[in-house]
Amino acid sequence: MPYIINLFGEGVRVYLCQVDKAEYKRLKLFKEQNQLNWDSVFFDFDILETLGYKHWTDFAILEMNGLMLTNKNRIEIKKQAKKVLKIQADEVLNEGLLFDLYRTTNKEMTMEKNESIVSFYLTMTEVGLISKYKIETSNFSINSLQFNLRNVQDLNLQFLESVSYDMINLEVVKEDSLVKGMRVEIKTI
């Protein structure tokens, strides 16, 4: 019988984007001449088309997403319709404990300095079923489960990016969330 892991609540989707300095200057000039903010430039499809782009993902070099680590969000592990375990998302941080309850890894992320490009982040907050995973095993063990965290230092943002079982990264089998908000973070290094 398969086990299901559901990540419910508020999540984040982050795109690390880059443009060369000349293109950044062109985008910035257009933004200023039309009295726009960066959110309008990147998230309005008509403006993007005017600038020669189809979608904001045209700028993306990396996409990351996951569940925010707050006490409002939850991780459910089920076998068929029966809940085996319910975890508050912030518990995977193992803070204030003598020993860790859950196995975690933490991948640090920060922009690299490059004189010829401008890097920026496009972020979206989402709500709903952020990720659903399926484990084919007859004897589930919480000790074989690992929560993989992502720490985007430039945004001071940490989230649960993926789940592994027996050292194998699990594939997301479903996402069902709504976009709640979007913003642009330009970081010139």
C-alpha cells in the first residue's frame, strides 16, 4: 500500500532571474518613462510583449518552490484514507529540542556576483496543496524520511523544498494551489 505525503498551507515559488546590464538599463528606462513599478513590468503580459518577451519565465535561470515553515502549515502522512502522522511545518526545523525529531538537509542559496549581469528574484506566494508525494513501501518509517529545506539568503526566506525517502528524492505527483501574491526583488550586487 502506498503512503501519501501532503504539504498543505502557504507556499512560495521563487524564480532566480538574470539579464545583462544593457537589457537591465533598457527595462529600467522603460519602467521610469512609463511610471511603472517592477511588478507591472514583469507580471503584466501586455507590457512584457511590448518589451519583446512572452512570459516572466523568459528571465528565469532557476525555479524553486515549497512550503513555508510556519505553525499554520501542515504536513500529513496518510496510508489510504487513514492519517498516520500530522506535523506542523515549523517542527521540521527541530528548534529548541535536545535531539532532532526529523531528518533535514538545508541547501543555501545566494546570488553570485557578476559584473556583466543583473540578478533578481520573482516571487509568488501560493495557498493550497503545495506538494503531494507518494511512497511505495509496505513498512513506512519516519526515520527514513528526510525534509529538504531551501534557504534563499538574499530574501531571508526558508521553505520546505522537497522530501526524500531512503535517500531517494520523491517526485511531486500533484500540486493544487492558487497564487495569492507576486513581487519582484531586484538585487544589484
